[in-house]
Amino acid sequence: MKYGVEVIPGIEVSSVYEGVEIHILGLFIDCSDPVLISALEHFRQARDRRNREMLRRFNAQGIRLTMEDLHCGNPGTVITRAHVARALLDKGYGSGMNQIFKKYLQYGGAYCPPKELLLPEDVVRTLTAAGGFAALAHPFQYHLGDKKQRLSSPVLQILA
């Protein structure tokens, strides 16, 4: 700890609660846990399928994007909507990231199929089985309110 900072293994996983996408942190996870590795591979495959569908939709409308455009020279990168937005911006399809997101990358929009999301209970179960501590990421972003976050779901009680 040269600078007094301890690095811990962690992950942020998307989930859905009452129709709202939420993100769950897994801290102090065992990165070698076979169940976790299998779950992460499933997530990656689902994301890859979604990204290929996004590219298909863009290309069908004459907006030429390739996986290479999204990887930005790093083929091991996990591609997110932000990578797609950056590629669109680089190709001149908008004047800024906000405009690109609004025009092209709204969830459920013409170019952005819905994510395959897990139930919070499944995410928490997987993370805790891998020795991790589960916590709700940026809780106020979801506008659930303090009381609802604490009382409405056993999973959110665990996460709160």
C-alpha cells in the first residue's frame, strides 16, 4: 500500500426492481468463484448479443458502425452504450454525448434493444455466494425514496 490505498475486488451488476434498472455492487468478491465466473460469462454473452443487435439496427439505417469502432483498439473491452455513443460522435452523428444518447441510445428505442436484466435476489445471491458484500449503487438515482429502499423488498433491505 504505497499510497495508503487498498484495492479490493468488486463489480457492479445491472438488475431490475419494480421496473427500474438498478445497479448492485459486489465488494470483496472471490474472483475465482466458479459460479460467479459462469454468471459473468452469461452476462457478457447477453451484452455481446445486444451489441450485435444494436450494430445491425444502426447498419440497417445506413449508420455504419463495426465492432472495431466500438472497441477503440482494445478487443477485450466490455462494450457499453458509452462506447457506442463515442463511436457515433467520432463519426459525426451528433454534436455531443448527451445528444447522441437522446437521439440514438434511449432504452427501448429504435437502436437500443432492452437489456437482459436479472432480479436483485439472483444478483445478491450470486455475489454473496462468491464471498462478496452486496450494496445498492447510487441509491438516490432511482427515486425510490428512503423508506421504500429500506422496507419494500427483502433484497433492498439487504442492500440498504
